[in-house]
Amino acid sequence: MKGDRVEIVVDAGDTTRTYEVVASRAGRRVETAVRRGVVEVSEVTRNGSVVRTARFMATRVLALVEQPVPREDGSEKAAQTGRPLREDPES
């Protein structure tokens, strides 16, 4: 979703570098994958087309922090309060 972001902290020899991949438009999301020694962070559209990708050697990645935007869904509110979304009329 728009605003989701992933921060990647990479070892750059004597220092560290931080990179960010952000879902910049509505309907886009950020996906992460680790394959064959490479960490891949991609911004993806609703239909699955990759907009941009950042690739890093897995041995150099120190941290991968996913920071989703807080959702205001009714389902999450119910899970937090422990109450159902609607009352059962038979009760």
C-alpha cells in the first residue's frame, strides 16, 4: 500500500549505508525476496508488474526493516480490542 517502506542497512566496508524503497503511489506495495545470496526489494503494482528493484549481496546486508503504514481496517480494530465487528442479533 502507498507509504509502505523497507529500509536496508548495508555494510560498506568501514561504514554502513541505509537505503529505502517506498511504495510511492496508491495500489503499490513493497516486496522482499532472498534468493541465491541476493536480497531483492521491489516496488510492485497491483497487477504484479515490478516498477523498480534494489538488489544487495546477502552477506553485506546488516538489517532489513519493513515499516508498513498503519491500516485503519475494521478487522484490525476488532483484533486489537478482542470484540467482534458486529453483534450477533440472536444474542
